[in-house]
Amino acid sequence: VADGKIGTVGKAGLTLLGIISTGGLTTMNDAQVVIAMLLFTIIWLVTIYLARHLLAGHQEIKMRDGFYSALSPLVSTLVVGLIIFLEAIPIMLTIIVFQVALTTEFLSTPFYALLFFMFAALMITLSLYLLSSSFFAIIVVSAPGLYPLTAVRMAKNLIMGRRLRFLIRVFYLVIIVALLYLLLLMPAIILDGILKAQFAWLAESKIPFVAIIQLTITVFIFIYLSIYFYLFYRALLDYNDDAKLEL
């Protein structure tokens, strides 16, 4: 930037935007996506297990205890994940209809565009209403001995009347995650482009430097999200409507 090479920054920004918009999963086949989802589910369960025990004052807890003991509710967690997938169908349907509307120029008519955006707002609101409770069910079901439907009912009772607070927290969290990707991944993309432009052997080696950095950042951010939502869940359990909610 100091040398006036704004084009390099622009290319890095477009690359970063593509990574964020696609999740970096465009080159993964179906089997790899399933394995990745399973691995992130395991990370979620282990992180919550360790956080629960550390907050309970069990300082002798070890990482291996998390891997050996945290995976007992894996099947129940996957069932809750299936429920979340079903509740997200209205959003996916809205995306499909939007793509069809763009292809057929349906939105070029103001009246039809208004109808579509009313339909989209209704579908998105419905999904967010359902997902806000089921999302906490993933945390609730991580406790040993809970059945998926029992965890969903408990999560609905917990989030009742607090959905707006939850959505505000998620909105702030999205901004934080976006800033972390911008501050951590953007320099890596710029550095990768500069080094490969200067050293031909490095460009020919095709070392996935950006992909490695992206994966590392994503894993640590996911651990951060797991702890964040677990602390928010614990705060809701102890929440007093007359007191300020603090994390």
C-alpha cells in the first residue's frame, strides 16, 4: 500500500471475499464435506466438554479426557443437527427461489419484487425463530444422558423471550469473525502473492500457504465460537431479567 500497489490489495480483497462467501469448500467433494462436518462436530463437543469442566473448577481435566469422554452424545448431536437442517429449509428455499427469479427476470417488475421480498422476509424470520432455539439444543444435548428431543424442548424453554438478545449477539459475533478474517487472512494472501511473484520456484511448488493459514484460523475461530456460545448458554441459565447479562 505504501508503494502505491493498490492492485495487490484489491486482488487479495477479492480472494478473501471469495473465501468468506464460499467457506473455502468449493474444491471439496461430498465425502470430504461430510468428514469436515464430522470433525467440526467433534471439535464442538470436545471444546464444550472441556469448558464445562474448567468452569466447574476441575483443573485436573486433560485434553485426552475430552476426546475419550466428550463423544458419547455424538449421535444425539447429529440428530439435533438434522433437526436444524430441516428448520433451515425455508432459508434454502428462499435462496433457490431468488436464483430462479434472477434467471427469469421475475424481480424486474416492482410488484413481483415486493411480493418476493415479503415472501423472503417471512421465510427467513420463520427459520431464525426455529433455529434460535434448536441451536442451543446442540449445547444442551452435549450433556450426557439427554435425548435429542428432550434437549430441543429444554432449549425452547431457555430461549423463550430472549430470541432478540440472541440474534443481537450473533450479529456482533459475525462482525468480530469478519474482522478476524480480515486482519489475519488478508496479510497472508498478500504475502503469498508477493512471495510467489518474486520466487518462481515457490509458485511452481504450489504450496497451499493460504489454505493452511485459512484452515488454522477457521479451527481456532470455531473453538472461540464454541466457547462463546457455551458461555452465553450458561449466562442464560443464570440470567435475571432485572440484572445485566454479562459474559
